[in-house]
Amino acid sequence: MRGRREAAPQPEEVATVDALTHEGEGVVHAGKTVFVPGTLPGERIRFRRARRHRQHDEGVLLEVLEPSALRRVPRCAHFGVCGGCALQHLEPAAQLTAKEAELRQALARVGQVSPRRWLEPLAGPAWNYRRRARLGAKFVRKKARVVVGFRERAAPYVAQLARCEVLAAPAGELIAPLAQLIDALSIREQLPQVEVAVADNAVALVLRVLADPSAQDRARLADFARTHGVQLFLQPGGVGSVVPLAEGAPALQYRLADFGLTLEFSPTDFIQVNGAVNAALVSRAVQLLELSDSAQVLDLFCGLGNFTLALARRAGRAVGVEGEAGLIGRARANAARNGIGNAEFHLANLQAPADAGAPWLRHAFTHVLLDPPRTGAREVLGTVAALAPQRVLYISCHPGSLARDLGVLVNEHGMVLEAAGVVDMFPHTAHVESIALLTAPHTRARPQPAPA
């Protein structure tokens, strides 16, 4: 039988990179548009088309002939293969500029809005910042070993990493030891995932196990936990099935020092990935909302109280609403643990229009904070507008859904987009986090008279 005929190699091409995609790939207009990872705007490159599609092609970089002045040598030895980062080759300040440009374009194109002023980008440490991550684990027969890492950039495989430059310490140094540990287990082929949670007081690793570990496996896991000073958890099913390998470990915590808060969370809870930037973001949110003792604040998609409890420190009342029961329970416990009596939390489905009789709507609110998932807050925008708050602060992890929602609040409900800016929660990635401040029409600042 004849083997499958391989596609003829494509000819090499030389072109100039015009822009970056939302995924951080270089855009080349040479006939049909081609996206070339690892390139920067203005660079003269030599490349080859690797995959062809109807609207665009995918290219492979062969050589940078004329590099950009903004090009940097990637710190990570796995950059280009690992899909965890896309922009390590771009100077950090230029990464922020690119992200702000993407936000500006989204607001103008999707929302048809523009802020009255742009906020300074909010940034923090560029390396060893990532305190939450989900890593793949895979026994690769051809390599006769287990690999642990993020997915490869252009393939569904797990990248074989030795360490990670963006994971918070000590997690970034544990990838190779983790691979060795899993390789030694009897269930190495039934352990596809490791979740990482780095707290201020501990490091937790959640192992997704599709088969029960043997007694010898458990002994090896316990020895790894002692040797590396980490907490290990096993997850045989859904999130509710997570159990500690050993009892008695302290609860995971992080602090918001500006507000004298310590928040506890479980190893699979959503928390903001970048601890330093999260602390700065909470402080900026409180500042932009301009709270007073009489302020009544509604925090939608409140999670475990990350913003709500800080808001309660500066306001008369803070009400948090969240769709996950476990997070509501932890939010209430965090309020009690921090001695906060002017915060309350309610469980509600925020992916559907709010019921006018919902308990959390029994108050009149002067301020609203929104921190929705990537899909945005479309279903609650009408409710927010009907509350007629003085100020609304929108925290977003997706420029497109943010722009769409701001367009509704501004163009349909008459709110004023006072300010917007980017938040560099994920340095070296193409992920764009942002913040936007809206005010009610009657609170819009009056233009100042021109000087005589």
C-alpha cells in the first residue's frame, strides 16, 4: 500500500510585518494575509506558509532579517513552543501599548464609544507572577516519559517544560519534579491535569485522577508534599470531589494590605491570577468609585468577596451577588473572619435577567461594580441602568464583551464613559484585562471655561 503523499513544501517568502493579531501573532499582507508567530510590527522577515485557510494562512518564521528595536530575547527556553506566553519577545512597555491599542479599537469598533480620559496602565511584576494555572500532564509513549506543562502554541499537545518563568515561586520550579513524580505513579496514564494555586501562606497542587492511587502512590505523593513544602489534593470527579491528600493543612489565604483584609479560598476557586496587580486593582477600583460612608455599593459577579469586602471598608453598605454557591459561602466566611458587618452576599444567576423581587435588589444603590466572566454582563445591564447609580465600575477580561456592554450602557441608557484603561494581569500573554468607569448623565463633569 502506498503511503500518504506529503504536501509539497511551500516556497520561502520575504515580507514586512504590519501589525499584531489579538493572539500576539504578526500580520503579514503578502497576497492572502498570513499570521506569523514570533514576529513584531515593522520587522522584515523570511517565512513559509504552513497551513492555508479560506480567509488567511498560518506561517512559520524562518529568520528575522531586520528586527524591531522593541524585540527582546525571551527569558524562557520554551518560548515559541509552549502556549503559555505569546509576547516574551516584545519589550514589556510595548506589550502594554499593544494591549491599550486593542482596547481602543474594540471600544470604537464594537461599542462605538470613547472614554473622556485614558487611565495610566496598571502593571506589576512581569515574571513569577502567576498564582493560578492549569497544567496538562501526559505520558508520552514515544518519549517514554511524563511531560507537564501548558498546551503547545499551535498543537493540542502538552509542552514538555523543565520550569516556568511566569508561574509564581515555587511553582515555576516544580514542573520537572512533578513530571518525575507522576512518571513514578501506577496511575501515570490516568492523571491528565494539575491545577496550581499559590497563596500567600502555602502552595496547593490539585491532581486530577481518573483512577484511585495505590498505597504506594499515596506514599510517593506524601513524600513529594513534604520534600517540596506543598499541599496536595486529589480530584477524582468534578470540583466538588476535591479532597486533601492529608488533613490538617492550613487554609489558603491572600492579603489585601491596603484594606487590612485576609481572604481564604479553596485551591480550585477563581482568584485573580496576578496577586500584586489584583491588590493594585482593588485599590484603584475603590478610588475611582469615590465612596463615602453613605455609599450603597452593589458588586455583581463578586466571587469570594475580593472587591466587596474592600468596598465595605469605605462604604455604608456593600452587597455582593454571585452565581456559585461555594464562593458565596466563602465570601460570607471572609466577611465574618475580617469583622465586616456591613457586607451581605446573595446567590443568584447573573446569566439571566434579574427578577425584580430578588432579595439583593431590595436596597437602593449609589454605586455598582461589575466583574463578569469573558462573556460579559449583558443580562444585567438593564438592571444596572434601572438602579440609576452615580458611578459604575466595570472590570473586564475581554475587550470585545466590555466594548459591547459599554455600548449598551452609553448608547442605550445614556451613561457617560468617563475613563478606561488596561490592567496588565497577564504579562507576556496577549490577554487584555481592562477597567472602565461610567457615571450617570447628571453627574457628568461640566466643561471648564477657557482661561481669559
